[in-house]
Amino acid sequence: IEVVDAAGAVEAVAEMLAPLADDPNIQAAIDKLIGNLDDDGYLRNVTLEELAERLDSTPEAIEKILRQVQKFDPQGVAARDLKECLTLQARALLEGVPIIST
């Protein structure tokens, strides 16, 4: 397991998202999302509604971009709380593992 500090995590996510951000509006949303991550890599200090308002967008559009940010390492980055962080990490661990549902 690689240990990354919060600042390094933010930079890594920004680099991974760069190819996805040909659209200046998407890039602005990515920058706002990443800029609002706290020292632990959580998105706790602002709601999607507040970000959407600041960017003249919709919460749904911002959430779609957030979901892309959350797919990158370190797993759990940009989660809004511990439950979401652990859920993101579990999904990443179980990706490709067949699950039997009842």
C-alpha cells in the first residue's frame, strides 16, 4: 500500500483528471472540487449545491464530475464522509469480484 499525503493526493488527482478536462467548464468544476478538499482529502466544507451555484451549473453535473474524481487514487479521495470513503474503498477492492445476490 502506498502512503500519500493529502497535498500529494490532490496533485495526483488533478494530473489524472487533466485529460478529461478539454471543456473549460469541466476544468473549472474539477478545480473547484479539488480546491475544496480538506487536509484529509475529504469534500466536507462545501455541498454540491453550493459548488453548482458558484459554477452556474447543476448539482447533478457536479456530482457526475465528483464521481470521476472519486475513481482515482488514493481510493476514497473526495468522499464527503467516512461512510462514503469506506464504500469507495470497498468497491475498489471488490471490483471484478463476482458477487452473489439473493
